Amino acid sequence: MNGKRHGVVERRAAIDRVMSLLRRQDDLFERLEALSLRQRNLVSEDDTTPLLDVLVQRKRVVGELSAVHESLAAVRRVWSRFREGLEGEQRGEADRLVASSAARLSRVLEQDERDTHVLSVRRRVTATALSAARATGEAISVYRSATGATAAGRLDEAQ
């Protein structure tokens, strides 16, 4: 009987640990989503210094998420069976946490794709502008060389 009770206690402890990890995972995805929204504003405003800070914070959160993900690896392999072993209220909470985490991740990924697109377009526009400026500079140099136009040789300047 004592062995059976010990098994029940271990099972409850395992369930509590998994539920705690699921809550932690959802909290981290919530933080990641908030950072993603902050990132969107900074990308829109082209404010690079705070954007770099946000990216550093996101990296930390992703590191924490990776640790939680690793801790849940064994449970993921037997999720259906584990889930069925939960009591009704726990099962509902687990389902809500998993769904919430998945939805948050999806929104973060979608926003990251949009931000990547905005940054890519901005980079192309900047490259085009730099190329045009370079071409203009080259044209001016060629014009000066071909015409001998210098400050000392300008016709509109009295010598």
C-alpha cells in the first residue's frame, strides 16, 4: 500500500511539474509577443538602437523557451497519454495553455515575417539610393574630367 501511495505522490509531482512548465512556457510566449510588438514599432520608426536592445531581450526569452521546451521533451513524446491522465480541470488548463502558446507563437512568427519584409524593402531602397548617389558622383567626376571644370576654371567666376 505504501508503494502505491508513493507512486500516486510521484505522479502528482510530475503533473504539477509539467503544468508549471506549461504555464512558464505560455508566460514566456507572452513576453516574446510583447517584445515582438515593441519590435514592430521600432522597425516602423526605423529606430535602430532600441531595436537592438529588443533583439537582445528576445534572444534571452528564446533561450529560456528552449530550456522549457527541452524540459517538456519527454512529455511531448507521450502527450496524448499524459493528457488523458489529467483530471478534467487540469486537462482543460493544459489544453488552454498549449493553445495559447501556439497562438502566441504563430502571431510572433507572422509579425517577424512582416518585419523582415519591411527591413528587406528598406535595405533595397537604401542600396538603390546609395547606388544612385555613387553614379551621380561618378558622373560629376567624369564631367569635371572631360570639361576641365574646376573652381579655378569656371566661366562664371571672375579670375
